[in-house]
Amino acid sequence: MDKIFVTKSFLPPKAEYDDYIQKIFETHHLTNYGLLEAALQNKLSTYLNTKHICLTANGTLALMIALRHAGLSGKKVITTPFTYVATLSALLWEGCIPIFADIDQNTLCINPKSIKHILIKHPDAAGIVPVHVFGNACDTVGIQAICHKHNLTCIYDAAHAFGATLYNRSLMDYGDFAIGSFHATKLFHTVEGGCIISHTDQDQQNISLHHAFGHIQDDYYTLGINAKLSEIHAAMGLAILPHLPNIIAKRKKICDLYDDLLPLDILKRPHFHDDLDYNYAYYPIQFPDEASLCTVKMALEAHNIFPRRYFYPSLTTLSYLPTISKNCECPIADRTALTSLCLPLYPDLSEEKIKQITSIICAHIHT
Ligand SMILES: *Cc1c(COP(=O)(O)O)cnc(C)c1O
């Protein structure tokens, strides 16, 4: 019996990918400012309606570079414990001190009230990295007001936000900077890849310099790193991008079917932002308690269905945090991490499978 995982990476028709690969074999241009990278950058700029986008080797390096470019390395930065570990890793790798603010229990995104509270204890925080969790939109208006008042630089982790719009503007376009991830498990991918979105020509130039060793030819400007996206990776992105509207439409159908078939009086769904045009990146559900989550997860696994506990454990519990981060209290995030499960979601997941998944859940949720 085939195993069903939380996601299955989308692959374009092979001929469409081969056309781009053929170009690489003709030009021998494999990486470093190649034609395919430039073409993808152009198309993403149009798709996301954002002028300044730098493509990177992955989303983690994108966040590290954005933090460094914004001058946040080594400083206190407020973030959420309910996210993928990469958000935290990038902060720690840049020597930042992560200060956790709690999440809103309905949206699962960082709660502006908690940010305000944290700032009383940590008025020296220099920046904030909120996460658009599961493609839901943060309270961008509330966060912007706080950033303005406290002079904080805001870098959105928009790794889940591709294709979503908030107030008819790309969700990846908010904040001083935003980073994206094009990892194979994400809605849009280049196998491995990512991006940094900024808002001025100067930012774009400096970020681009950082992602390519900090030099142009024989002129060395700054300490850079290697975070370039190769032509092979760009080819995958170019072949997938035209399928995006179709991918999102199919995901929406699956989510609607889950909505219809699940006992949503017992299982809770996040409240999605009212002005969000959602991308259907994930299908998270909240159990009443951890025990019922484990019962259902085991029952599904017995049928070769493997949902994921996104995001478990709460990042506040990790052993390698500085004490100051460990001491941040985030009861809602900690509880959410214990009770949150993401169900399988990808375009060719069959209706039959969804019915099987939901009936197993229904059979085990009361026990
Ligand atoms: C996937 C992800 C990242 C990191 O992306 P990579 O491209 O895998 O390095 C960062 N933040 C969040 C929330 C993610 O889900």
C-alpha cells in the first residue's frame, strides 16, 4: 500500500523541465547570474508584484542574510516559538538573542499584545521576525504600529506565504524585508531555494552582494556568503510557476472537502485573516488535547497515512537556547504545539483518500 505523507512535492511535466535543462546544456552556464535565474527573478517579481527580489539557495540563508543586512546580528530579536525551527536557527546563527512572544490562539500567528508586553521587559529589542504561519497573515497593521513606535526593524518569515494576498497585495510584500522558502515541501519550489524581498534599489544591491561572497569581480565590498540559486534549481522553478494557479485551485478543493467531512465542532481550525486571499499551503487542525491527537495520529499511521505535527515541539523547549530565550513564557504556543496536526495536502491527493483519512479521524476522535 502506498504511503501517504503530509505533502508530495509537485513535479512539472518532464518535457517542460527538459526544455529549460536543454538551455543549460547549450550555454554551459550552470550558476552565478545565469539566464534562468534572471528569468525566474523576473517572473516572480511580476507574480508577487514586488520589484526587489533576490533569489537564494534556501530560505534559512535568506533569513540570515536579511538579518545581517538589517543590522540585527547579535541583537535581541522578537519572534514566535510556533514556527519551523529554521526561523530560530537563522536568528541563532546570526548571534541574535531570540525573545519569544506568544501567539494568538485563533490565528496561530504572533500576538501584538504579547509583543507589547515583551517590549516592557526587553526595550532593547532591535527587531522582530513574525511568521505568516501556515500561510495565514499576521496582524500586519498592529505589528507595523509597534515597529514604528519602538523603532523595530521587521523581517517577515514568509516561507508559507507564497501566492497569498492580503488587502490585494502579496503577503510576501509586507515588512521592511520578507524572506521566502522554495524548498521541495513548499507550495512553490525550486527543489531547494528561497528569496529575500526588499523595497529599495540600494537594499536590493546590498542583499545581492551579500548572497554572492560580497564581491563583484575584483572589487570586495563586504563579508558575504554563498547563497546563490543555481540554474538547475531555477529551471525547476520556471517549469512549476505556470502551474501555480492550478495547484492552488486543486488544494482549495481538497481543503473544502476536509472542511465538509471533519467534525469541526471538536477539531478546531485556525481563524484566517478576514482580508486574506489564502494559498491553501497547509491543512492544520487543533485537537482538544494531546492524547486525542496521538490516538488519531497512530490510527492514521496504521493505515500508512503520515500527517505531521507542525510545529512540535514548541521552540521554547529546545535545549540549545540561551537562558533568556528559555525564560520567555508562551503558554498558548506551548499548548498549540502539543495539539496541532497538519493533514496530507497536495494537488493529486484523491477524493477517496480524503474520505478514508476523515473517516479514520471521525472513528477515533471520541475515544
Ligand atoms: C521551510 C521554512 C523555512 C526555511 O526554509 P528552507 O528553504 O528549508 O531553508 C523557514 N521558515 C519557515 C516557517 C519554514 O517553514
